[in-house]
Amino acid sequence: MASKRILASQNQFGLKKTKKNPDWLSQELSQCEFKDKRLGKRFINLAKKMWGGLGETIPFACQDWANAKAAYRFFSNKTVSEKNILGGHFQSTSDRVANAEGPILVLQDTTEFSYQREKPELVGITKIIPNGKDLLGQKKYYTKCGILMHSSLAVTTDGLPLGLSAIKFWTRKKFKGTNALKNKVNPTRMPIEKKESYRWLENLRQSTQLLNAPNRCIHVGDRESDIYELYCMAQKLKTNFVVRTCVDRLAGDGQHTIANEMDEVKIKGLHRIEVQDKKGNISKAILEIKYRVIRVLPPIGKQKKYPNLLLTVIHAEERGKPRNREKISWKLITNLSIKSRQEAIEKLRWYAMRWKIETFHKILKSGCKAEESKLRTADRLTNLISVFCILSWRVFWMTMVNRSCSNASPRLALTEIEINLLDTIKKSKSLERNKKLSDYLIQIAKLGGYLARVSDPPPGNTVMWRGLSRLTDINLGFDLALKIVGN
């Protein structure tokens, strides 16, 4: 009876895998390059298993010792690096950017992965922090074991993540002694290549080259990216940036600063926004907006090496003093032209998109549980995190595509068998109802615990990764059932 029901369901909904509609991982990773083609095939198979066991350990995802052993060998293979693993995804990101319309925001940020290891030197050190005092009253220090990752995420102005465009892993071993050096040398006189902040420039260069659309790209960074060399590089590459500034640089003739000039600027307009505090309470705020084109000078020790730049500075400060939260005060700097209040607000909105890369990092840590891995060396961990980056992007993309392209065809994100399985679960026929992508993504979210009540907000990343994991299990169960019936 069970066999007949499975066959009837297969005939009724056409549940057959076809080469015309491969799974997304096969498409996403098709352009990866490895020295050995067998490594490429092993990588795709491994990525599929880890996608099916999202957030689980390697043995759980692989299900048997042979596959787990193959995974460990892959991650420890000296010929495998994050460039091999992410190469196909980078190219797919470039293709998606080429097909997208309008400006592309390239969001940069750094995150830290912390680990507990008996031999932290095999992974690396991220920081040394004070940890109280010993019995003799001398300071104790705690060495934090982990890896730092600086990534660039390309998103549309509607917030749809198109993929990663650059990534860099490192530990602080390379920069050992930097703090001691600062005691002898003025940091502003140190070459940028010797600083850890050089990663911002490297990612800007790599992203601009990969996406091959410098005029469309707007590189967005927080106050850590307020680097004069970055502005010069953007000018050289003919690309754009919006950065939150924290340095009051020399301006004009060098006898005053940016702050002095902005104090003279009159308020150009107001902008009303909604603000959410740490407890989730929403309040309204009125921002006073000022902007001006200013001639910005390089640091004193580098004025012979770098040119003066004409940049636009935007100040957005909240009117009045809010309760239970900090006052909003954004100071942005950009090489984009601003001629009206609307254009200034547009740049503020683009900077506000920066939190999306933090959401991506949250999926890496909470969804994929990248910090719970037991791999022992930095090289193996960076290879594993690189795989997680692709999976995390997909979860994020599935969440946001439901909000920005809800009326699209479900085939934009799902295979035929996934569509038919979801129809079978809901006991409906897609051909008769002509469903949209949002209908299927909400159904996936329901598998992850989303209630889909009228008052509920759109499904978030957590329910999406749970639902996608469960859909993978259902797909696996269906494949096994077909094999049983076939025998």
C-alpha cells in the first residue's frame, strides 16, 4: 500500500529530478577550480551534506565514517584554500550583480570566531585581554584563541544579498609587535601596508575587480574604515564609497578642520525615522541634515604621497534628547554628488544597510554554529568557515528574496522536486493555483516553526534555516522511498 501511494504521488505531481533543473549548490559551485578535479567533486558532495545538516557537526552531516573521514581530509588538504572553495561563489556573485539593476552596495565588516583549544597556537590569537590579578597583585592576562574574518557582501539597494565579493582570514600573529611599534612611531606615518587596516583596501580592490562595475558600486563601511588611503584608492579605481567618519581631518587651506566647516553649514532639511532601542521599543526621531562639499587634506605625514580630495560630508543629528537610548549622530563622508535633501537621505539609507552584513555574520555563528567546530588548526577552520559562508549567504538570500521579489516564479529559488514536495505537503496543485515564490518560501518557513498569522512579520533567518534543513530531510526521505519502490 505504501509503495502504491508513493508511485501515485510521483505520477500525480511529477516528482522526478531532471538535469535541466539542478540543485542550487551544483549551479553555485560549478565554477570552482581545484588542482585535482576529484577535489571539486568531493567539495560539491560535501557542501550538499553540510547543507542538509545545517548547524550540525561534520559527523552528523556526513552520517557515516567514510564520508566524515573524506570531509576531514578535504579540510586538511594543503592544496585546498578559501580561494578554491569560494572561487565559484565569487563568480556567481559577479553574474548576479551583472543581471541586477541599479546601484550595488558593497558592505564591509570584520567579525571574530572564538575557540577553546588546549593548543591555541595551532589556531591563532585574536587578542590578549586583562583577567584580574594573581595572589601577588600582579595583572593576569587571558589569551583569546580564534580567527578574524573581514568580508564584503554585495547587496541591492532593496537589501537583497547577491553574494560575497571578497574575504580575508587572519590572526594577530602577522601583526605581533604593532602596539609596541606605536610607542616609537606615529601611526599616521606608518605605511598602510604594514597596518591591519590594510584589509579594507584589499577588499575594496578585490570587489571592484570582481564585480567589474566600478561606477555602480558603493563601498559602505563603519568608522573603522575611515582611512584616507581607502578614499584615494576609490578615486584611483573610479568607484564610490559611503563611510561613517570618526577622524576630524584637516580641510580647506589646512588651517581648520572638517568640523569647523560643518559648523558653518545651515540645516538643509529634516528627516523622520523610526528607531528601535535594545528592548525592541520603537520610537520616532527627527534628524537635522546638513551636507557640504569640502576639500579634505591627507594626514600631515602623508601629504607628499597622497593628493587632496573633494568629498561630500553629511551630518545627520537627532533633534532633542531621546529617552532610554543614545542620541543619533551620524557623520558620513562620500565621493558621491549630493545636490538635494533627498539625495542626502538616500546616502543615509544606504549606510543604514550596513547592518545586513552583521546579520550575515550572525547566521554564520548562530545558524551554521561556526564557533562550535572542533577542528584543530587555522587552515582547517578557515576552509570550514568558507563553506559555511556559502550556506549562510543562501539562507540570507532565501529570507530576503521573499521580501524583495515575492511575486517571482518559485523556480527562481527552488528545484522542481522541491516545489512538488511542498505542494504535496500542503496537498495542493501549483499548476491550478499559479503560486508565487513567496507562497513556497512561507511554506518552508512553516516547516521551521513559522506560524504565518496575519499579524506576524515576514519570516526571518532562523525559521528559514530550520525549514530548509527539514525540507532537505524530506527530500532525502523521498529519494529513499523511490529506491525502495524501484526495487
